[in-house]
Amino acid sequence: MLSRASRAATLSAHRRQVRTFATATGNLDFGIPENLKSRAPPYEKLVNKLSKVKEILNNEPLTLAEKILYSHLVNPEETFSSIKTVRDLRGLEYLKLNPDRVAMQDASAQMALLQFMTCGMPNTAVPASIHCDHLIVGKNGAESDLKASIATNKEVFDFLQSCAEKYGIQFWGPGSGIIHQIVLENFSTPGLMMLGTDSHTPNAGGLGAIAIGVGGADAVDALTGTPWELKAPKVLGVHLTGKLNGWTSPKDVITTLAGILTVRGGTGYIVEYFGEGVSSLSCTGMATICNMGAEIGATTSTFPFQQAHHDYLHATGRGAIGDAAAKVNKQFSFLKADPNAEYDKVIEIDLNTLEPHVNGPFTPDLSTKISEFGATAEKNGWPGKISVGLIGSCTNSSYQDMTRAVELVKQARDFGLKPKIPFFVTPGSEQVRATIERDGLIKTFQESGATVLANACGPCIGQWDRQDVSKTSSETNAIFTSFNRNFRARNDGNRNTMNFLTSPEIVTAMIYSGDANFNPVTDEIITEDGRNFKFNPPVGHDLPSDGFIKGREEFYPEVAPQIHPEVNVNVSPESTRLQLLEPFEAWNGEELETTVLLKVEGKCTTDHISAAGAWLKYKGHLENISNNTLIGAQNKETGEVNKVYDLDGAQFSIPELMIKWKEENRPWIVIAEHNYGEGSAREHAALSPRFLGGKIILVKSFARIHETNLKKQGMLPLWFADEADYDKIGSGDVLKTLNVRDMVAKNGDNGGFIDIQVTKKDTQEEFIIKAKHTMSKDQIEFFKAGSAINYIGNLRREKHNQ
């Protein structure tokens, strides 16, 4: 990548290019048939807008991520009015964007739609889809598990389906598949910009899209046609050289990168992959890499247009879009970075020398080479035996993943080996399931003892009714999975289960040994009769040679759903699963005075703040789900989990004290450490604290999605200006802002700092600390109105009354 000085030397040539680019646009026809237009990016509009951006920027070279983002700007002239170079934009200014599409999974869709309903619109402003994948519990197998889960969650599924029918949203019912796999098969396209109410929405970047995980309130922006705001990301380039070989898979690219960057290293960045190594990857392999970019905190990840993208689009019935993408890229270089585009940081990964990695436990960035895992496990006292192996999930459930895994199963079967531990397989979609069933893979898995679960998230997100180990077991056990996230208690509710993340190939090989010291790349398995068996490296197929088949028609929705205003969306006031929303109160115009309810120690993810698992059933009932608020958090002052103390020393659970203080009209604040809100996009981690009387969250640093979610709900997220001040504050201390009114009066442009007066609980000593904020002008409006939904609703009502 060129320096700024080198870039300037080539600028004149690029200026000639932009004149050609600008004048070549106009009325363009990329040959997309009518039945696919709702699933294709508006290439003509995007190319024309990008030409305008290029003209404003004097043809400064842009990365792919910037091309897609800037082509979705609401008003390029306003965005670049005071900007001389994109470097002045990255990480500093907010972009106002118009996304093309919204996707929602069933757990988060409930709250997103409850919020959308308050806006009073007859339909969504952009195409949208609902995917029922989070509420299906894995236990005995697809058929029985699906039947039981539909019965248990009928009220929620009926609510979501009625919303879909009323507002013209495509509804993918339970059993149809995991949101991210379905999006890849049906909606993701090169150059698309999409929002999704799940943190692994960036999976769609594997097909060259910009797909960003958000909370429900952010989704409502797009659903209502309100410009969506994003701080302009920096761009991290990952230069891939060489070619994957042997046991190494696309999963190892991202598990390696997570080890390099840590869970915070991608915060504020879009990760953009480039280099000759990209062309050796399958489309679904690129999706795996983008999917787990969420674990490094990245805004999203993406890949430049490849032949693999064109082939996948044709294989999934969208050949005309693939042809259009190839045409727009050839004619305008829209779907790749400009020559000499400048990245903020570049990381090199040589695919030739990459080896399989295993990440964990308890954090997805603790990365260990498979050749070193046995020794590392022994050194750290990790279990020497593996208890369960699980493959699938939104990260690794593609046809390629399944064919590579089943090839290892066949090798073992032909030698007479059987798995030594339980083995679970989760297909990603009905299309994948039907195709691997036709091709004999499911039969091979089942004959080798595997349990094939429903096309849903299942154990990956804690929807696993595990039978071999209880949730309350105090004995440490290890599981190997091809999932993406491995926080404590996430998968089976047991805090002592260690989840080690790796590729489906490594998981599959490990089930025949059960030994953490086994390295399938180099080691042999000795059978009971003394024979030696060694796996050959797995070989799979990117795409099925006989093409994909759809499978059961009942799992597919109407292609072009119509709006039905006559449909009633009923929510019973007696329901324990669903609850209509009451608007949060608007800001009263005064400084915020709060009492410290909890000082959190260490990692505090959205799993800690708003637990999933059994709590998922309350996603549509704010009052009920708020009873899980911060129950996984560790009290810095006592070391206890979910225990806090009132001002008189009385002990409570964390949500109990929140409820008590809310009833006493005592606004509270939580103090925490780094990357607060890491993990899932679940907005309940912001909604519940707000509902229970929280006003401020003050931390050393935030995860991106969670900080935005807090702003959307009218809370004030603040960062310690001096991290050492964390140690000066304790529970029961009173913290009062001194210049929030000034921040509001200046629309957030008050220098980025808030002064806070601290009054110590026991001594009444007073001192002032500084905190940082990142509030934009629009986010100040959310704060004043009480929430983003209040603000949007107010705008809609004003427009209606004009």
C-alpha cells in the first residue's frame, strides 16, 4: 500500500480515470430481471453516486469498503463538505447511510418489530426478512426437536408471522435455516449494504457485501427509511498470499487473525481482504472468515469480487445478479479496491504456511496451533479428554464444510473406527440439508453415530438440552466445536464447560480420538486390536456437482410478499412472552445524578449483561427479560457473581437492586472495564438497564454495537478519560455530570468530554474526573427524546400533521 506522498505522485492518472467514470454513468442497464431486482443492489444508482463521490474527492483512491459505504451515502456533498481526504473521515466523522435491506432473527426481531410498530408505518421502506432460527432447542434430532420447539414458541412465531404479513416482510419459519446461511443463499450480493439484528451479520461479506450487525432500534432506522448513522470506520487490510492446503481451512484464517488482533483489535475497523490468496477461497469459505470477524470487534468484513462469487450466485439461482456484478466490476471497478488504496493497517497471512488453530477456552481470541495444543492444554490444566464434538452453526455449515467433514468420517468408517464421544451435526439451511441428504452425507453421518439437529442455531447460542453433563456440574469438561463464540456457560449453561473453537475438519477428526493431545495432522490412532490409523487430509467440494436442491417447499416463504394492512397483530396483556412497549421518558433537561450500583470486574459481554439460553423465550417481553440483567457480571469489590449490596449493606441480586432503586427513584450507573458489551448484538443488554432505571454506563472501553445500542435507548455511554479513575470509584458513590447540558446545547460538539463530580459514599469526599463521549448530533436528539424510537416517532407524527 502506498504512502500519502507516493499516492500523490499518481493522482493525475487517477483524475483522468474519474472523468471517464463520471461521464460513463447515466442510464445503465445491468440486465437484472424483474423477479430478482428486490434481491440485487441498485447498481445504477450506486455507481452514479460513487462517481459523484469520486469527483468530490478528486479521485482519491478508495478501498472496496469505502466504495460500498460511500455509494450508500444519503448526501455525499454534505458528508465531504469539510473533508479534504478520506483519512480525515475515517474514525472521526459520522456517515449517514441508506442501507438496501434488513434481516432479523426471531429472538431480536420481536423487539425490533415491537419498536417498528410504534412508528405507525404501513410497510417497511426497504426489503426485509425474518428468520426463525434462535428458539429451537437441540437435543434428540431434527424432527422431534423442531416439533417441540414450535409448540413451545407458537405464540412468538405467530406474532412474527402476523407482523410479516401485515408489513410485507419475508418470513422464514422455524426449520428453514440459520439467518446468515439463508442470507448468503438468497440475499447477499456484491456491493450490497445490509443491516442485520445479529452480530454475525457480517457473514454476508463473504459475497462482497457490507453487512453490519446492529440492535433492533438501528434496524428500525432502515425499516422506516430514516438515515442510518455510522462513525466512518477505519479500514484494516488483510493481505492473503499463497493457497490453503492439507488440513488448513478458511476457519484458520480468522482464528489466526483473532489471535493476532484480540477481541478488541478490530474495533472501529472494517476488515478488507485482498491479495492473490483470496482467489483460492470458496465463497462460503470467505463467509466463514467474515462471520467470525465479529469476534475481533470489527464493524464488518468483506472481500473483493471473485469468480467464486459469480459461481455461487449462479449455483443459488441468482446467475443474472452474478453476471451484473461481473459487468459492473469490469466496467467501473466498483467491487474491488482502487490501485494504491491506502489502508490504516495491513496484516499479512501466508496461506501456504498457515496451520489449523484451536481457540479458547472462554474467549475466541486465545489462539493455539494444533501442533502446540496438547502441550498448551497440559500446561494450563485444561481437560485431557474431550466430551463432545459439534459441527455446523452459521460459521461452518456450508456444503464445502460438510463434504470435508464427511470425507474424514468415511476414512474412519472404512478402517472400522467409530466415534469415541457424542457427535452433533447442524446443517445451516434447508437447501444445504436437502442437498447433503441427496448426496448421501446425512446417511453417512448418522450411520457413524452422529445426531443431525434441526436447521437452526441450537447449541451454538445455548439452545442445547445437553444430557451428558448438567448445568450445575462443578467438574470441568471440554467440547470441540466449529462455532464462533465460546464465552462461559454460552453453549450448555455450565460455567465449567470449556469450548474450543476450530474447523469442522479438526472437530470431526477429534471425535475418533477424544484426546486433547491428538493432532490429526501428524498423529495416528491406535485401535483396540493394535492397528494404527492415520487420517489423510480432507478433500471437499465448494459446490455440489449436481447443483443445490431446495428441499421441502413448506420451509420457503413467498418470494415477493405483499402488505396486508387488515392483518391484526395481537399481543395479549396476559402474555409472559410478548409485551407492547411504553415509551421511555424524555430527558428532563437537567444534569444526571446517579449512584454506583455495581463495579464490574473483567470481561463483561452481552451474554453477561443479558443472558441467552433459557432467557431467549422472554425476548419479546421487556419486563420479564430484564430479570436477567447483568446476572453474569462479577462484582469487582467482592469477587461474587450477580451479588450487590444496597447502601445499608443488604445483599441483593443485581436485577433485584436495580428494581428496588427504580422504585425508590434512585437513578444508577454501572462502572466496568474494557470492551464492555462484547459479543452479540442483542439490544436487550441496553434496553433492560434503561428499563430498570439506569442512566449512565461508564467504562474503560465499549464494543461498537453495544455503545450504539445504549445511545439508541437514551442512555449515556461514557469512557474513562483516564483509565486509572476506575480504581477511584466504588459502589454507593454518587456521580453527577457537570456539563451534559452544554453537550446537548452544542449537539455533541463540546470537545468530546464530560466532567463528573464524584462524592464518595463513606467519607463524602468530592473530586472531579473526566469522561469521554462519542455522541453525534443525531444521537443527542435520541438522548433528548428518551430513545431513538421516540425521536423517529416524533418525526413521523410531525410529518403527518403538516
